Amino acid sequence: MNEWSSFDTITKGKGIWLIDSKGNKIIDAVGSMWCNVWGHSNPQLVKAITKQSKKIQHSSLFNLTNEPVEKLAKNLIKISPGMNKVFYSDNGSSAMEIAIKMALQYWKNIGEVKKTQIATIENGYHGDTFGAMSVGYVPEFFRKFKKQLFSTIQFPVPNKYRLPKGFTLSDYQNHCLEKIEKRFSKNNDIAAFIMESGAQMAGGAIIYPKDFQKKIRELCKKYDILFVLDEIATGFGRLGSMVQYQDQKSIPDIVAYGKMLTGGYLTMAATLANKKIYDSFSGEFNDWKHLFHGHTYTGNPIAAAVANENLQMYKKYNLIKQVQKTSKIFEKYSQEILDIDIVGDVRHKGMLMGIELVSNKKKKTPIRTKKSINKVFFEEGKKQGIYLRTLGNIVMLVPPLSIQQNELELLLKKTIKTIQVAKSKTF
Ligand SMILES: Cc1ncc(COP(=O)(O)O)c(C=O)c1O
């Protein structure tokens, strides 16, 4: 905390730029915590907010509904193969809490009382509330609460850059899958397998090898275990496809969306379930099969209105194609970044790049500093005109999805300069 005694005040935003109270401009390389789609102050999104805010600003989803959420539910089902119903909340952690509760209660609802365990993969992140922390586990974030977290069954994840000695990537992937199957085949006590879809974000931009997710999905089917995906950070185009699970050929039973759902302008999340899950919750009042979960701002109509506009714009401007094209710029700069002597690995997919910093390339020793690395890069980045945030020793580039090619080139050049200057001054 002592490192962060004062903060710049952001007063305006325009496109990829954030502008502070002194008039300084910085590129939002964090995408305002990975959620910004169209840049800041987009007139169409602002108009959708203004228009809806004149009609009804908030009305509860307890016993009532509203037009924007009804429309949004239809839109979400349309883009989400296999999904049947939508349960709203107002942040990603809550969407995951709901997913966990749905998965656990599903088995109770159908009278299968033995299935109470949750399986996950190591190094996952699903939010900062207790349930979400329990099913994820980034040691640096959650260590202090370990005793209070509920226990889960965790399996290793294949990380191409940090493979155990003697393994190729494909050997290790098979090894991980074998471990999963070995445990799945015992006890019949696992309710659900929960993982981020496509890549682990907070865990350090760990992009899954081909078929890893698909094979876990197949194992879940084989052993009658629910498959729950978290697309909060990786869906909606971040990894280059609208719905990442389609790309991964792994249709889940439950999926959570958040972050980019509203274009990054208002707070809303959604947990979608297939018909099998939904049907298990229907019954007479005294059957007590319904899901006890609700938040004050669940289904906020202004948030839903801007989400609907956002979704329409994805189609209108063919954003996914644009992301696929623009993200090739990452490839162009990868080698130059990798050539910097404190860079051990560069990985990217869609509009995401992770740059792993090491003090010894051969030994892959994660870089350490006296001040937090985050602080070092935040300060140097700011001097170069970018808002940067690191996760441990990994510099994350997660800009607004619609960033233009020349803007991404500028961001990458500034990032290279930042790493070089930070290196000469600090490491
Ligand atoms: C994969 C994933 N799931 C869940 C969350 C939690 O979302 P929120 O911060 O909206 O609670 C995050 C946030 O970064 C995330 O990256």
C-alpha cells in the first residue's frame, strides 16, 4: 500500500486514450481491466445508456422483468450454442458463484446426493469472492485465505513455457488428461469441472494447447460430470472468437459471461445454462428446487440496454473479423520483444499478449524487484504514454478490442520502449 499513496485522476476517455486531470494522455493497454470493446466515449454506446436512462433506470428482477434484459437474454442465447436460459448478476465473481451453486444444486435437485466435489485446474482465476477464490487459486492472491476456502480437486495445466523436465508439450498435456481421467473414474463424487475457456488470464496468459479443453469436456461427458466454463475474460472476442468454447469445440453445461458484455461501460454479468440444468430447477414451491440467489442490481435495464447495443455493434462492424486481422500485428512484434534480454516468453492470442519477464533466460528465473514490478511498469509505461499493468512478472497487453492496426503498432512500440527503459533503470 505504501507504494501507492497518490493516484492520477482520470477525467475523460476517447477511443483507446485515457486523459487525466492534468491533460496527460495514456493508451489504455489494460482495456479498463480487460472489459473495453469500442474504446472510451463511444457515441453509440453512450446514446444507448442515455436513451434507456430516461425510461427506467433500475427495476428489480424479483417478480418482475424489463424489456432490455428480455431482449438481451434472447441475444445471448442466440450466440451461445447449447445454452437455453440466462441468469443475470452484476459482476463476474457473482456470475461464477451462481455457476457453482447451480452445478452443486443440480445434482441435489435430481436426487444425486453423492456428487458434491468441484474439480478445477491449478492457477485458475474466477473472481475474488470466497466461492470464486475456492474454484480458482492464484497463490499470490489467495494464500492468506487458504484455510477458509472450500476444498476442490485441482489438476495441473500444461504451460508450454514452463514444462516439467523431460516432457514435451503434448506428453505433458496427455499426462494432465490422464490424471484427470484417473480421478474422474473413482468415487463418482464430482459435481462439476470448472475452468476458464481458452486460456488462463490472471494466471498469466496461459493459452491452452489445442484440444486440451475439448478433451476435458469429453471426459466430463464420459463420467457424467457437469462442465462449467468461465468466459468472463476470454469470451466476446478477446481470444479472437465471439464464444471461445465454439473455437475449443467444447459446449459446456453452464457458462459465465461478464466484462465485455456491456462493451465495458456498465456492470453486468450473466450465467447461462442448458435445458437439462434449467429443467432440474423447476417444480412446485414446496419442492424447494429453485435457486436462491439474487443481487440488488441484477438485470439492471441500463446495463442491459448498453449490452444489447454492444452486441449489435459486434455484428454491424464485423468486430471478430477485425480482431482476427488486427491481432496479426502482435505476431509482427513478437520476436523483437523476445529479443530483449529480460523477456523469457511472449504469448498471444486474439487481442491478448502476455510478456513474461525473467532475470535469467536459460534458467527462466522470474524477475524480482524491490518495488513491485507492477509499480515499475506502471510508472515507466506512463512516461511512455501507456497505462500498463503486470501480473507478477508478466506484462499483460489487453487493449480495447476495436483498437486499430496503427494504434496497436504504437502500443507495441511504446511497450518495447517501456521494457527497455525499465530494464536499464531497475533490473
Ligand atoms: C476469468 C475471470 N473470471 C472472473 C472474473 C471476475 O470478474 P469480476 O472482476 O467482474 O468480479 C475475472 C476478473 O478478472 C476473470 O478474469
